[in-house]
Amino acid sequence: MRRAIIISLIFLLFPLASISQVSGQVTNDNVSDQSWINGLGSDRYDDASHVTTASDGSIYVVGSYCEGGQDDCNFRIESMDNSHSSLQGSDSCNEIFITKYSANGNHLWSQSISNERNCGSGQQVANDIDITPSDGLVITGYYRYELVFGDGTEIDSLQSSEDENRWRGYVAQVDSDGEWEWAHQFGREGNDDSYANGVGVDPSNGDVYVVGVWEGTSNDWFQVDDEQKFRGHCGNYMESSFIVRFENDGTHRWSKEIEGYRAQGELYCDNNYRNELNDVEVDSSSNIYLLGIHRSNSDQGCIELDSTRICSQQTGSSWNIFGIKIDDRAYVEWGEIWGGDNNEYGHELEIGPNGEIVLRGYRDGGAFLFGDYPTTSGRREFVAQFNSTGDEQWIRDLAMCCYSHDKNEGGLSVGPEGKIYVVMKEEIETVSADGMRSISWDSDPKDDDGTDLRVNGIHVDENGTMYQVGSIDGTLNLFNQLTLHGGNHDAWISKYYPDTDGDGIPDKDDNCNENENIDQSDYDNDGIGDLCDEDNDNDSIVDQYDDCPEGEIGWTSTKSTDFDNDGCKDSSEDDNDDNDRVTDFNDRCDPETNTNDHLYLESGFSDWEIGWDGDDYDNDGCRDGYLEEQDSDNDGVIDSDDQCKMGTLDWLSNFIPGIGEVTDHDGDGCKDRSDEDFDRDNDGLNDYPVLESVDACPMGQVGMISSKETDYDGDGCLDSNLNGEDRDDDNDAVDSVADLCPKGSLGWISTEVTDHDRDGCRDIDEDSDKDNDGIQNSDDFCPTGVIFNSNSMTDHDGDGCRDSLEDMDDDGDGILDGDDFCPLGETGWTSGKVLDSDGDGCKDESEGIDSDRDGVSDTSDSCPNQDVDRETMTDEDGDGCWQSIDGNGTNDQTPDDSAPTLNQNSTIGIEENDENNDEQTESNQAGVGSITLSNELLIIVAILVTILIALVLVSMLRLNRGNKRKNVWVDPTNLLFDDPPPPPVVSSPIQTDSNLPPPPSSNESQQQVNMYNQAGYQDWDPKNP
């Protein structure tokens, strides 16, 4: 069974009381601080739509009366002083009333706005009101034909053409005493229509701003006076919005139009795509906020005000909401369009106590984004909030549902604490200032008799007092008061301090006005009842999360007083300050006893963990893996450096020799020689188990990762060039200091076989000088010879063979040292018939000819052809004349008479015919001494033997060519004799063929040398010419 309406439907149900008085009568005359209700009605349809208050607490109510009535319609206005007033109806329809009440509900005065035409044609509508700084009232709306204010004597009536049935917007101002001050209409004679939808008064100066919509063609004008006007843009009727500013005395300042544009830039002239301004609010800084709706599609989505264009991002053909902020010169500061692909309508704006702007609206279908805040889909009333810079703050759907987009079907007000109040037909809803909570009441406001109650307008003043207006088909019983019922629907106005929770305690006195709280319990005495207090003990921890919701009072939970933020005071209430499953007594990470720990940052131990029930490997009360647990396995290495954070327990890491056993050489927190550390020095090479070790320096320098750059041979020892422990970087058995290839080939060992000079460079692929004598292998005739340094003293000819040990031809002239009379002579030439005519190893051109091969060139030799026996003779003065060691030769200081004499019958010799020893031959002995027959035979035999030997030796010489790597001439006598045989003794020079040319000299051309060879010198032997 439906319950009777006994409360204000904007708030919680009021207690039902017995009816003691009627027609606004009450039992207490002083009711300024009490709730009251007054009725206003006639026998026709009456309705109250707007309510507001003045600074003195007086109340303005605006509505319509005597709808469809006649001249005899009497509109009765109740008063809390048991009196009443009335307004007389006329033939016009929906006449407008303005009634002012005192704060205690007594009627002060009433005014009317009517029409000279009858109900069939003349009409007028009140769309919005606002209070002036002088407590007067401004009203705006629209009408047809002739509009009359009061009895028509205060100001001139506003008239349109008597022959036109056009709508005209209007605005009028009445002072606090009910006297009309000024009025204006919008539009002039023509076929245009205009509707004033909203009005806002600047609280700083009383200037009035009116917004609405105007419809006309390019032949029509929108104007307030003759000086400022604008004309239609299209050949057809096209709707666009207007905003007009008046000074507080009604002087017209300026008029602006909001035009619709296609996204491509051109005006659109299709009424399916238009815009309408619905409301305007002005703050104390003269900032003006405009609210409207705009219809667009994919190519017609922009509006423009004073050259500032604002475009929609939607592609569908739908109504969207727009908001614009301007200054008092109409300069646009920002503009936004909100909505989706369905229809959204913006009805009303209110400015909150902190400058926030609240929007009431309605959506017809799908969800959309209000800034970053989404809505759900479906038809729904909603409220949203943005700030003065246009930043969206929140949006909230209301429980009330499914009404039309008519802005007059509902009301919005913002209380002094920012709470938002919304009424919509039969429903009332409040929304918290942050948009997070809402409460709605009475979804079915009909009593058992079918009484229809509607709440059309709401206002909450700066004291939190609530005023509601509406209509009811019957009587309304509130606060022991009964409204009149003149017949049909009657208007009503109520004032009260709401009792939202219905506990009989008005909200202004209730310490918990959202929950029934009859006993008014308040544990912490903070003025907020416990049922509404989210923090009963006022420790800054809401009860939902407070483990001690009614704990100690007089303290605030901080990191220093309540480390785990559980609402229990650490020093007196909490035995587990960090809530970690280990009580404080056993907790190594007890915040209360570790206040000097470096992990306690700023003023509250922000890096210690609370409320955890996770791993605690070492069971010390410090949570593993978090900053409060520095060492999860208690090995002495903090977790940030520990590679085995949860490694072996009951040991300590030590990496410093001399202070005990080194248990963790690399200090990585992993125990050496165990299954948790296979690499003691952390170089990337395992050394555990020992049998599987690949690290030659298992406890090498820490911080090195084995690589080609740090550990060339990959043995786990840091290379020597990095001041490491590896003395042999390429592991070839040659110390890197002595190794000429310190980072050479790998995988070999230096031996005499693989590295002849043991310099660390492998012979087969790295060493270009195998014996390290300074001669490259390609130029070295002894590439793997004696180890020495080749220079002019040790290797005269620079052939890589050491003279004293390896080289049989020190000067490289082709004459072995044993046969070379210039063994250390000029280099870079080869002995031959041309360059060394006597084959003695001395270059003829520079070292001279030495015919007797005694080592003295013929040019300096006093005895150039002497038969020299080196074993039995000596040349002490170097003149080329050799003396016998036994003193039997010439020039040996031995007298001639001591020498043996030769006679004519002796062997080979020369007679001397100088008996008187005067060095002159006697006359009968002049001439050359004769040669005996026996001597001649001996000479012939010697020549034949010599020729035979020469032939044999020449043959052997040809076979022996190439034995030496150089192209040298080899003395064939060395092949047969240890020492060269002495030349034969002759008594006269050997005669040669006079037809042969002289032997070639070294400076003759190769062509001449070839000629000599062709002439018979090819077998010429300098030893046996």
C-alpha cells in the first residue's frame, strides 16, 4: 500500500503530524528558524517553477497561475501570519506571478506579468530568474503579442505587431519592493522568433546577461535597440544562439550571436543543425559561463562566437552539450563540446562555493566521455562538474531516469558545503561535493488518494536552508500545516532545515544527517556522529581500515606513531608495529626500535614494509626482497649486492685475507666452494667442482669478466697489460714481458722446435725472423741459425749467418773465407773473371789485383809475383815480399854469401854473371842466363801436369756449381787441397797468345764481357793463366 506523503520530497521523509491548522495557520508566530509551507492556488491550473532568496533571507517564488482561466479567476496566496493575498486572473493563458515572502513565510508582495490577448493567442512563459546585488529580481522568458507588467503603469508594455503571431524573448527587472524598473524584448517586426532561456546577474555590479535562441532568415533582424543588431544568414529560417548584456539600469551594452559552421568552414543553413543557449552564470569576477546544445554531424560540427570557433569531435548526427567561458567584453577564454553519438542535453548551470561549476543534463542513449570521465549507456539524468579553466572534474549519473530534455522539468542548487541538490518531477536526489555519493528519495510521490506531488524548483541558501517549489493535485500536509486546495493543481512553497535521514533531528542540528542517529553518539567529539564519521577516533585512519576504530584519542597516525598505518598506536596499542607476522619482541625490523636506521627516509619510515605476510627466509621479521630486509640470508652481504639473496644460512661472507678464512672471494654473497658459487672470482669461468675447473686463477682479481679484451687466453687470469695476474697472456710458455707476441696464436707451447728463438712468436705463422737476428726469414740464409743480432761486426755481409759460427763466406763474394784474401772485404758483389781477375776474393776495382795472392795488391806489392808459402814465410813490413822464417830468403837480413849458389847444371834457376859483385855483368857474360836442357824438360812436364789438373778441376767445378746459395765463383783448388799449392817456379814469364785481347775489367760493359768470353776467356783460370 502506498505511503502518504508526509515529508518534503527533496529530502528525507518528515514525521507525520496531526493537522491542527489549515490554510497556512501555525501555532507559533515566531517561525523564522522553523520549517513552514505555504500554498498558492486557484480553481484552475497553477504551478510554482522557480525559487531563490535575497541576502536578507526573503524568498522569491515565480510560477504561472490561472492557466486557461477567465477574468473571474482568483489566485489566492497564503501567508504564515494567517493572512492571504490574491492576484486576479485575466483572459490570457499562463499568467506569471512573482511573490515575495519574508524569512518566516509571511507574504510581502506579489506582481504579475500578463498579456492583452486572450488565452487563444496571447501567452507568456517564465524561463529563469536571478537575484540582483540590491535584492531585486530579474526574470526572463518569451511571449506573444503584448506583454503587460503589473497593471501597466510602472513601465511600458512590450508589444509585437498585432498582426503577427511571433514569439519574442523578454527580460525585466523588479526591485526589492515589487516595483518594475525596466524591461526589454528581443527582435523586431518580422517573421523571426526569439526565446530567452536563461539569465545571470553579475554579483559585483548588477549587470544582466540574457541568453537564448533566435530563428530568422536573411531578411530578418535580431535587435534590442536600433543601434546594435544582427541579421539572419540564410534564405530559410535558421536557429542560432544569442547573448545580450545590459547594465544594471537596463541600458543595452552589446549583443553577440553564436553561429553554426561546417567543419570545412562555411555556414550551414539547415535547421537540423543548429545551436541553442540554455543558461548563463556569472561569478564574482565577472566571468561569464554559457551552457548550450549543438546539433552536428560529420561535416557540420562547429560553433563560432566572436571569431572563436569550437568544433565537435563526434561524427554522428546528434545533439551535444557545449560550454563556453567569456569575459564581460564577450572575449572567449575557452570552449568545449561534450557528448557522444547519441543525444545529450545541457539544462542548467550553478556556481559552487569554491568557484566550481556544476552542470545538470540529460542523455538520451549511449555512453560518452566527459573529459577523461566515462558514463554508462542508457537514458539518464546526470550532473557533472568542471572548474573555471574548463577542466572536467567528474560526472555522475542520477537515479532519476527518463525525462524529456525540457530544461524546466527539474531544478539544481549547490549548498554551502558543495553538496549538490537536484529535483526532477517527482524525484529528489543529492550528490556529494566530490561526486562520489548520492542519495535519492521517494521514487513514487503519490499518496493513497492519488495525490500528485511535483517538485519543480529548489534553492539552498548560504546557511543550508532548503526551499522547494512545485505543484500538487490536492492538499499537502507538512510541519503540522495543511495547504489549501482550490481545485486542479495548486502551487506550493516550503522552507525547512532538511532532515535527510528522517531521525527527527534537522540536518542543521544532526551530527549525522545521512544516517539515522537518534542518540547522536560521537566517540571523538569532532561534531560528526559515529554512524557518519568515517574515522571515529580521529586518528586519520578511516574506520574501514582501522584495526583500532575506537582506540586512543588525541593522536594522529603517521609513520612515526603508527608505522603500519593500521590505526593502532605503536607505543601503546600495537604489538606488531609493521604488521609482518613477527611480533615486535622478536622482530629485527621493528620500526619502534630502529628509528636511526638509514632506511627510514624523510619524517616517516617510508622504505620499511608493512602489512605483509610474504617470505622471510631468515625469519628475522624483515620482509625479503624489500628495502627493510637488507640481508635476506644474513650472510653479511646486503641483498642489493648479493647474488645469492636466499643462499646458505649460518655463514658470513669474508673476502679479506688475513682476518680469517676467505669464504666469499668475490664478495657476491654466494659461499665459495659450494653449489651456490661455482665461480669464486666471478670472472665467468667455473672453478668448482675442482675436477671440472677451467679457471687457472680461481681466486683472481675480482671485477674482471673473462673475455678476449681482459683474458686473452681464456684461462681465468687477468692479462698482464691490465696489471693482472696472468704472466703469460697467450699461454705459450713465454712470459708476456719477454714475449714479442704477447697476444699471439693460442693453443701451442713455445719450444725450440715451434719457436726457434723462443721469443713467443710461433715460427710457422707469427715469426718473420725465426732466429731473431734482425734479418727477415725471406732474406736470411740461416733462418733457423745461431741466435745472435746481425750487424756489421757479427754478420759482415748481412745474410743472417753469423760470421764466426755459420758463415763460410763472410763477405758473400763467392770465395770461401779460407780462400779469400779479403774475407771481410767489400760486400754486395760476386767474385768472377771480370770483377776478381785473380779469384782471390778481393774486388779488383776497389781492393786491387794480388797476383801472388799474398794479400797485398800488386800496386803496393814490391814482390807482386813472389812464390809465397804462408806456413814457412812472413811479411813483417807488409811490402809484399815474404821472407823465410828460417832466414834463407832475401831481404831477411842474411848475407848473400851465406845462401846456396846455383851453377849452370843446377835445377831451375837463373845464373848471375857478376863475379865482382858490382851489380854489372861482365862483357863476356852479358845477357840472360841460359836454361839447361834438364830444366826445359821439367818445365814442360810441369805445364802438362798443370793443364791436366786444371781440366779435372774445371770439370769438378762445373759439377760443384750451386753448392753455395749465392752465385759465386769457388776456387776449385779448395776442393782438393786444404791450402792452395804454391805456384810453380819459372825463370821467365809465361808467354800468352798475343792475338787474345786483354782480360775484361770490372768497369766494362756486359757486352764487352760477353765478347771476352766468346774470345776464349770462358775457361780462364786466374790461378793458372
